[in-house]
Amino acid sequence: MKNKLLVVTSPHLKDPVTTSNIMLTVVVALVPTAIAATLLFGLRALMLICVCVASCIIFEYLYNVVTRQPNTISDCSAVVTGMLLAFNLPSTFPFWMAMVGCFVAIVVMKMLFGGIGKNFANPAIGARVVLLVSFASAMGDASAFVTPVFSDGAISHMAGATPLAAINTTQVSGLGEIGNMALGSVEGVPNVFELLFGLRGGCLGETCIITLLIGGCYLIYKKVISPIIPLTYIGTVFVLSWILGVNPVSQVLAGGLVLGAFFMATDYSTSPVTKKGKAIFAVGCGLLTVVIRLYGQYVEGVSFAILLMNILTPLIDRWTKTKPFGGLAK
Amino acid sequence: MKMNLNGVKVPHHKNTMNCETVSMPVPASVTIPLLQHMGAPCTPVVKVKDEVKVGQLLADSQEFMSVPIHSSVSGTVTAIEDFITSNGVRTQTIVIACDGQQTVDESVQPPSVETREDFLGAIRRSGLVGLGGAGFPTFIKLNPKNLDEVDTLIINGAECEPFITADNREFLENSEKVMKGIELVTRFLGISHVIIGIEDNKKEAIDKMQQLILGKDGYQLAVLKSKYPQGAEKVLIYETTGKVVKEGQLPADQGVIVMNVSSVAFVASYLETGMPLIQKRVTVDGSAVAEPKNVMVPIGTKFEDVIAFCGGYAKEPRLILMGGPMMGIAVPNDQYPVIKNNNAILAFAEEDALERLETPCIRCARCVNACPVHLMPAAIDKAVHGKNKESLAALKVNLCIECGCCAYVCPANRYLVLYNRMGKQMLREKK
């Protein structure tokens, strides 16, 4: 034997899953939606995604350089954050503001708290909320949701408020009209078909439900996420809106819920570890989403709901420890 | 309702499954450590330059938790040296230069066993320890305080570690002795029920045992899913009987005794011949080994000699394991001797030697979903690094069986098993 032997602790086998390939799997799951966003909102959407991804990577790189820490960009989590943040912005959003958002997401929300796994809230959501509060008009101005849609083979422009805004106002004032919404019989509100394919205004990554579901199912199939959070979250919103007399189908499809439930609420760092904890977390997200949407000042409640539940995650984790096999209570 | 004990699906790599055991010739010298069991080390009863014969007592101890050690060869004691076992315990070793004659000692006579006391005494004198890996003294295991409450003997033939096929070969080559051993243990201990647990990737062994227990009253074959760590004692007991061995309990407290298949077969051969435990079937495999096979090795033979018998190294080894890849110990060189509870020698080339590059925990919960005893390894990792003993006690790190499932699935490559061991140590220091 010429070389020294490796003396390490067991186990000496490892399944091939690593942090970076988990992150790359998430990126792959987001790609169909990025393509859909480009088709629906035009090349500017693609440019915005690229700006966000590049800024996130650069900010993380610079942070590590400045603080003299080993480089962490190879874990690819900055790419995921960049894509998710872009998905939460309207396609017309100014690039410089997007870069501010990326700075908040990577430096403030993630790196200052200790980097990957240590952040208390989802970086993309934190940044979105900061942008929402700081640049309210650019984030939410109805005119920002100018949407090129495919109709009759030609691209036409449809302007208007986000459908959820229309749905919320209509429904809260008319509790009895369940069912009309989904069929598109109420003015300014798209029908289910349009909602599924993203033929509506909105943030660039939240509209195309079909591609989001494809990506979400891919993540579940790849065992990157557990189905508990997305299903419980969406289920809670559906049931609660039904009970409260608003159209559950529109509540599920017309806002940022599907994007949030599959890709943001499932963030490992900021969601509980155990199955029970995940279920509690998701129910909480669902309750808060509906409450904010129907009774709050904001049209959309997904980001706030997830953010608030992110903050509760350490508590939920404490309440929902696993019960060790054969363990005796202390 | 039956719990799901998680675990992980590991690649089997049972390459030597069909390799019939071959006995290797006696090496030029053997090195027999005086600690080959869980408990107190033995003190030598021979001196340097003594002539010793096969089966002769070399060392024993007055301590309760100890098992005598015998010579596996005939020859001359050349040295009694200090020795550090592969898991880091300081002890001694008796070095014997072999004469190649393999003269059997006069003391090797079939023991006369009439009563339970005779039986347990014979088991102690045989030098038997649990051959599955832990090396727990068998005479202690077979003599629990509440023996009259024990009604089930579980034979552990799960062999869930990748690569290792030694127990599989025991079933196939020595099934008569397995059955005889079970018969002896149940007769002397007054146990009525026998469960033989085998993982479903060992079809031949299952078929063979199925035939042998056909029509036998009280015998049951449990075909287990091939899922690691099916052979871990607590897991095996739960999967075969539904009983939960609680914190601080022994299996006997739940009315169960578990024996490894090779151990139980040895009981039969010892009572028949009186030859103590001086050889062990070892699976030799791994990408650096030229001819992987199952070898019957005299105890004390150096890994180097065993590997030379298997065609030597095919590639430059980078990692040599004593035991399987999930729980085995990485040794610093190939001069270590085969001991009683050693069931595999695996040598891997550079490309198959796992060197972990730790990255931060991303809280993915894979470890929590893999842990067969339902612990939270990621939380233990955090508590160990924060030196939080209170949290470690609450997280029940003491229940960790060190199976390695958590670190196997960890995408951040964290040394979770190491941290669990550190956590256990911290808890022990507290008391």
C-alpha cells in the first residue's frame, strides 16, 4: 500500500442527493413556468428573471468575498431565490428595483442570518414584502399588469387589475353568487380555462397554473418536497373560502397561491421538519391567506401568510418533535 | 396500528452471495487481541515462548462481562504486545508464530451438558460472542434475570448491511447446525417460539429454511423487506413481533432473545465438538479486492493475509473497512487482525472511498424521515454544536443505534452519526 488510508466515521455510503442537486432540481421545476412567463408576458419577463438570478448570485458572491467566507454560490440556492423573486414581480418591474429586492433577499434575509439553512424567513418572500411596501405602485399598480395574451392567433393587450382584486371585491360584496366566478360570468374575471393557462394579469410566475403544477409534481416525484404543505395549504384555502361564501376555485387559481404553496411555503429552512409540523404550518398559511385576502387591506395574502408562518416555524418545531421509538417520557 | 420504522433503501452489492465459503490456509503468524467482545478485556494465561495448540485457552478474565479467548492455530507465542483495537480501545494482543501443523489441544472435548447451568457454562467456555457485529457475550444474553418470561427466540438473518453475505452462506452451507443450535437454545432455555428473520433479497436462504421448519411446531419464518437497518435488534423485534423494546430495557424484558444465525449455529457445533470459537466466516469484497469471496479465517489473521488469499489488491486501496459500509469501522492500515465479531473486510479504491465535504444543514428533514428510531438527527447536530445537554436529553440521543441512515441521506454531507455519538458521550459525562 503506497497511499495512506482514509479513516473516517461511518457510514461509508451516501445516496447521491446533495444540496446543490436539490437546488438544481428546483430550478428545473421552475423552468416550465419561466418559459410560460416569457410566452405570456413577453421577453421582458425573461430579462427580469435573468436580472434577478444574476443579481442574487453576484450579491452572494460579493457577500462571501467581503466577509471572507468560503464561497457558497455553488450550492445553487441563489439561483432558486432569484427565480422565485422574479416570479413574484410584475413583468414591467424596473430592473434596479428588482436588484434592490435581490439585495434584500440574499444579503439581508439570508446571508446576515448565517446563510443557507439559517434564514428565518423565505428570502424571496421577505424581499417581495419589502418591495411591496417600498415600491407599492410599481408592484401593484393595475397598469403594471399589461398582459400580452394569445387570442385569435394574434397578440393583443389586455389591461386591468389582477383578477383576484376583482374577485375579492365582487365576492365579498355578493356572498351568494358562488359558482358564477369560475365560469367567467362576472365581468373582469377570467374563467377556469384562462386561469389554468395563465391568460390573466398577475406576477410573472404565478399565473400559469398548469406549468406550476407540472413543476410541483416533479418536485414531489423527485422527493424534493413532501406533498403535505402544498396540498394542506391549497386545501385549507379551498375549504375556508367555500365556508366563507367566496368561490373556492378562483381563490385557489387566481392569485399567487399555487406558486406559494408548491415553491415558497415548502422552503426547507423556513418550514417545520416533521410531518405534523408541516401540516400545522400549512393550515396556518391557508387561514392567514384567506383572512388577509378577504378582510385585509391587501388584495393578495400568500406572501404575508407564508412570512408569518415562517416566523412561527421554530415554535411549531418545538411543539412537534418526533416521538422516539421506545423512548420514555421525561 | 403498526408504526413505520423508516430506514433507507441502500444498494445491496451482495456480490458474494453465491460464493461458497473457502477456508484459507493458516498464515505465518496470527495476532489475537484480548478484547474481542463488549466488556472487560482478558488477561493472558500463556507466556512468551509457550507452545500453544488449536483451541487452547489463551486469555480469560474474572470480570462478569467478559469471554475467554482461544488460540486459532498451533505454534509458539512470540510476543504479548500493546494493541489499540479498531474502535480505539487500548488492550493487548498475543502474537503466535504458526507451525502449520494445526495440532488440536487435548482440552478440546465435547462438553457434557445436562442442565441449563451446564449449558450456559459451556457457552461461556466456548468464547462465543454475538457474531452479527456487536460482540455481546452470548452467555450473558442467554441468561437474563427474567428468563421464565422469555418465550420467543428470534434468529437474526436479516443481514441488511450492503456487501456482507456471510450469514447468508451460514444458512445455505450450515443449515443443519442452525436448526440444531436453535433446538439446543430453546430446549435449555425453555423457549417455545422461534422466529427466523431473513430479508427478502436472500431467496435461496428463505427457501432452505422454509423447508427445514416445515411441520415444526412453534417455528416461524419472517420474510423481511430488504430495507436497512432491518437487522438492528430493536427494529427486527418490532418487525417480527410488534413488540417495542423501551428505553433502558433489554429484549428479554419484552420476552424476546435475539441471536445471530452464525452464533446459534456455533452453539450446535461447539456442543458437538468442543472446539471453541477460533475461526470466522468473513465476506471479503470491495472495488480494491481482486477476487471477492467468503473466507473461513482463523481468528487473528491479519487483513493483509486475508486479502492476499483473495488475489491481493486489484487497485490501490483508499478505504479498508472492518464490517459493512453502513456501520463498519475504517482502519488505518491492513495490519489489523480478524476478530470474533468481524463479518466483513471491505477494501475500496479511491473512487469508491467516500470523503464527506460538510456543508450547512438545510433542514430538509431527510434524516428525520430516515431514522428508524424516530430521532431528529439535524436537531441533535445543532444541540451538540451548541453543547446543549438539556436539549440532547430531550431529543433522546441515547436511543441512537448508530445505523447511519441519517448521514446516508444527508444532502449536506453532515457527519450526523459522529454528532450522535458525541451527543451520547456528552450525556454520559453529565451523569
